Amino acid sequence: MEIRCPTCRARVVWEQSPHRPFCSERCKAVDLGRWLAEDYRVPVWDEADGAPDGDAPPDLEKLC
């Protein structure tokens, strides 16, 4: 299976890449640096304030 590196968008053969889903150690390090610099963030649901966009969080019991 062929995918694209999430950092540089180069084509990567999944089975042959020891750095998957990245194409190289460098792209892995760049991605880690972005997480550490907080360029990527995981949204946090605060029940007191509501969802970040003002909507209520999904009811997980209804989804299962």
C-alpha cells in the first residue's frame, strides 16, 4: 500500500518504510517538534464551558 508522508507529502510504500507513516526519521522529528510546540492540539471538552465551538459534546452512549 502506498501512502503520503504526513509531513512532506512524499509517497511512501507502507510495508517498506521503517518510519511509517513518515518517509524518514527527519519527518518524524519535524512532526514531534510540531506537537511539542503545540502547533497541533487535541480539543478538550469542558462540561462547564461547553464544547470549544459552543456545541455540546457527542453522547458517547448513543454512538455505541
